[in-house]
Amino acid sequence: MIAQALLTVLLLAIVLYAWREYRRSPVIGLAATLAACAGLYLVWIPSHASALAEWAGVGRGVDLVIYVWVVISLLVILNLHLKLRAQMELITRLARAVAIENALRAANPPDPASR
């Protein structure tokens, strides 16, 4: 019973966070809300997790939950890696543009007589 109460509090905190973040990122907010609601359902009715696991060909409900968690975690890591890589490429292009601009300014100083 303690585990159910603790998991319920944590999952409700995730639902609250997802609701607050929905305006900023609707897809993430909706996905987090759905995942947390599914988690709440399986926390309070664990026999359904076992039945779903049996249907999927997995031994126990907790094993199925862990497998799904691993897959979701890997997708999140891949997504973060791709976003970080895109940002690094953007920073590289920006640094190059600034370096070229500075080199052009150094090569062609403004004419003091034109002021």
C-alpha cells in the first residue's frame, strides 16, 4: 500500500507538470499525461498489467512495464541526442559566420576620411 501511495503521488506530480508544460510543448505534455495516467491505472489495478503482459507474451506485468520504460527511455535519449547535435551544428555555423565577419572587418577597416 505504501508503494501505491508513493507511486500515485509521483505520477500525479507528472500529470501536473505535463499540464503546466502543455502550452509550451503540446505533444510532450499529452504524451506525459497519457503515460502517467496509464501508470496510475496499472498501479491501482496491477492484475491488468499481468493480463496485458500475458497477452504480449511477457512473463509478468512488471517485466512488461520495465520493457516499455526501457524503450521509451531509449527514444528520449535518441531525441535529446539529435536535438543536441542540431544545436551544436547551429553553434558551429554561427561561430563561422562571426569569424568570417570579423576577418572581413579586420581586412577592410573603415576609412577615417569618410566620417
